[in-house]
Amino acid sequence: MKKHLVAPSVLAADFTRLREEIEMVNQSEADWFHLDVMDGRFVPNITFGMFIIEAINKMAQKPLDVHLMIVEPEKYIESFRKAGAQVITVHLEACPHLHRTVHQIKETGALAGVALNPHTPVSLLEDLIEDIDLVCLMSVNPGFGGQKFIYQTLPKIRKLREIIDTANAKTLIEIDGGVGLQNAESLLQAGADVLVAGSSVFGAKDPRATISALKAFTSVFV
């Protein structure tokens, strides 16, 4: 069986105890740190940039999965890579020249991800799927943590899995938004590979046990 990845979303961490929160993830069964960069233009919120990612990178013992919810991401890809990003995801909706931007990411040595907002059909990626390392399906409207999961994401996962398998691509499917113990199994059964979990991990009484529980689910895909 192929084992899925769990990527706790640092946006939901307690930033007054950031070192402790990073160390908790380091010691857990989590695979990646998920870092949401928001600019207040592409989404109605502002989070953090290269400086914070560079600081987290000094403490993190696992890869940094950086999700750019920003306009004109192509201007900053090299800077985020230098800050420590090992996966860099841009939004299809923010990239008029997506093929060029994907290859710009890959040229830095990072894995290239493409994120889709809830209303964006996965069919738009068919012609590019073999070039993409990861597709991040937003299962909430991007901009704020703690939102309710949009269940229309499940058929989107199945459709995307079909596109990937038809192309014989190695693309990972990442789900971001409202992910927790209540829906992790359904997401994996539909074809997800990476679960981004924010509030459900950092808001739990025992975050490490929650991460272990998320890792314990199995997928039908080999």
C-alpha cells in the first residue's frame, strides 16, 4: 500500500510558542510542514513571508511545503526557495503563464505544485499534469483557517486521480482545508496523497496523537 503524507499547517500553530510547536511536529509522525503565504490581494488575509519561513527552516527537521496564495508568484519563487522551501505551490488562478511558472519552480530544485480554488475544475490541468509534482485542491475558500470542509472536493479528487492515472503521471494530490479525523479516510479513499491539517492538529488536546491517527488511515491506492 502507498502511504500518504501528513503536513500540519503552521498557520494554525500558536505563534507565541512557535519553537515548541515546530519541535512537536519534528518529533511527530508528520512528513512535511505546510506554510501558507498570503498577500492580502489574492486572498483577503496577510500571513508571513520569507523571513518567517527562513526562521522555521532553521528549526524544522522535515521538508517545508510552501503554498503561495499571492499574485505574481513568479517574482518570488527563487527567494522562497532560498528561504528553505522544498515544495513550492502556486495558484492556477494567479498564473497566466502556468507552464512557465511550473518550470521556473522546478529549475530551482524544488517540487512544483499547483493549487486550485474550490470553483476551479481539475480538467484545466490535463495538458500540464505530467509536469506538475503536486496538485493542491483547496477544500475551503482560501484565506482563513478553521473553515468548514467543502464536500464537493471528493468528486474533484476522483476526477483528478483519473487524469493523473490516465497520463501515467507521478503527481501527488494534496487536500488543504477542513481536513481532520472526521474526513481523512474518505479523502484517501477518493485518491488523496497528502493531507494538510491545521486546526485539527494544533487545536487538539494531543497534537502528536492526532498526527499519528491521521497517518494510521489507509488508502485504496497502491
